[in-house]
Amino acid sequence: MNATEAGEGNYKLQILQLITLCLALFVTVACREGGITSTAREYEALAADIEAVEYAPTPVTGPNQAISFNYTLKNDVNSVMIKIYDTEGAIIKNLEDLPIKKSAAPYAGIKWNLTDFRGSAVANGQYIYKLIYKKGENEYYKQGKLAVQR
């Protein structure tokens, strides 16, 4: 599929390959002065290495609360992290260096204490979590919504 939109410059969206659970997106931008910028990015859905991601409680109510994430790995992976975003897409917090070894039972109790990078309490509202893991050269993810209501 190719899409072109004329406006303040030329924009072209070209989806070259669409395979189940994988989308390759290539973007080329040309400005009036002749500069060209190209970007390529692959987006992949969660592969079979991680079973369901669970978290509780939601919504979070009351002061001094935390959300606990649980996940189970069917296979060893290179890295696992959870990123928390606000509804505008800004990263609020990274939970890094999470367990990466195959497990029969869920890794439990990975806590987010409802603070941002500065250690300040986050506001009431909806947030998006993205559990991201890397295996080899590929990156996979699962995302969902959670709510904070104090």
C-alpha cells in the first residue's frame, strides 16, 4: 500500500510488508529545500515467550499504594522491562532489569510505586504500561491500561 498526501511538503507512507503479528513501516520525508529523511521501524506483537501479564490492583485507590505486575516466561529472553506512559505518550517510569529466565510460576511482585522519574507521585488518571522483552535481535511487547484513583 502506498499513500501520498500533499500539503506543507510531501508525505509518503509505504507499507511494504504485512505479515501476521508483524508490521514493517518505512517513512520518507522530503522538504522543499531538498533534504530527505528516511526512517524504518518494525513493530511486532507479543510472541509466545511470555504468558499473560497480570497486575493488581486496578484502579489503585488510597495513598501509599503500588501496582504489582506478574508475568511468566516460557523461554529465556535477553531482557525484560516495563515502561509506564501517560495518555499523551510521555514516558513516566521505566522498570528495568526484570527477571529473564524461563519460569514455571509467574514472576510476582514487580512493583511500581506510582511515582515518576523524579520520585513525585503521579496524578490520578489512566496510564499505559508496555511490557517489552528482547530475544535475539527482535523486540516484542504487550501493552495495557491501568488506572490511578486516590
